[in-house]
Amino acid sequence: MKKWQKITGLIVLSLIAIYELLTWANTYVYLKYVVEPTDNDLLIEQSYIYIDALSFGMWMNLALAVFLFIYLWRKSMTKTCSSPIKTISDEKTTIPFTFERAYCRIGVVTDNSGIERMEVYFVRNDKTAICYRNCSFNQVVIDDAKLDKYDSLEIDRGDIISIRATTGLANYIIKLSDERLIVFEVLPKGSGELYENITIIVPSANEYSDYLEDYKQGIEFDS
């Protein structure tokens, strides 16, 4: 459920609740000041029975609508998409790690915080890969038959010499032997939602020094 859908849902439910409350109150006012003065006991009794029954159904419908809205809201916070990459086995992460190609897939899973998470694979020819997913790094052996479903990062080959968790501009920064930085960070979408993104920062980039300083202050990743 997107942000605009949540806002629209809250507005609509609020308007429905206000309308039903006013209708319910006006109905009982009508009974008290219009029906009761007739002194027709049968009419008065039957009117209250019908109105009470209708009121119960009205509030039950509103409660059901609120319940379903909350359910859809919570379900959207834990939306998952199964990864097409099959992990054959897990291994201990060994650094330095030389890879021949790298792949990324944005928006694989949306966690409870509402952030769309991604998956990244740095793959060797023997199908050993350093994988980033669920906010962590693991060295795995993969079945790469479906890597074509991922976007190829513009890195033909690289030597990972360090992975650090950072607290500044990025969440994690990988440093390659040629001084390039691979930055993992959370960015805002146009609708106000957040998503993970990966960026390759070359030494000639204007922002390189800022990310390098962030990297130097980071904590070495330990699998």
C-alpha cells in the first residue's frame, strides 16, 4: 500500500465515520422529538427496535472496514517477492574477494520499517558470490541461471578489499583495490517512501572525499 493510498484510506474512513455518527445521532433525535410525542406506544417501540438493529449493523460494517484497512496496511509493510536466485550453500566470507561481474535488484522486499530492500551479488566464474540481502553480507554459492532478471552493475571486474558498516552518508561502503567505492544507502522516493540503492563512486567524483571519510570512520564487516 503506497503512501497516497494510506492517506486516502484514512480520509475516507474518517468521513464515513463522521457521516454515520451524525446519521445515528439525528435518527435518535428524530425519534425523541417527532415519534415519541405521538404517544403511539407500538410505533415508538417498533421504531426503536428497527433503529437499534440498523445501528448495530452500521457500526459492525464500519468496524469491519477499519479492520480490513489495518490488515492491508500491515500486509503492505511486510510485502515480499521471492528472489529468483537460488542459494546452493553458504560459506565464510573471505576478504579480499575477486569478482568478475555484479548484479543488483531493487525492491526485492519491503520490511516492517517500510523500506524497500535490495539484493546485490558480486559473482565469480565458479558461481561463488558475495551477496548483500536482508541488510547483511554473506558469501554463497548460487545457481545463477536467473541472473538475467537482475540489472548488471557497471563493474566488469573488481577486487573487494574491505566492507565497512558506516553511520554517516551510507549504511555500508565497499572499497575496491582500484580505490572505487561501492555505496549502499537508503534514499527517498518521490512519494516519500524509502528504498535501498547502490552507487559506484569513482575517485574523480566530487562526492568521493565525503564517502571516503565516511568509510574511514566505519566498522569492518565481520561475517
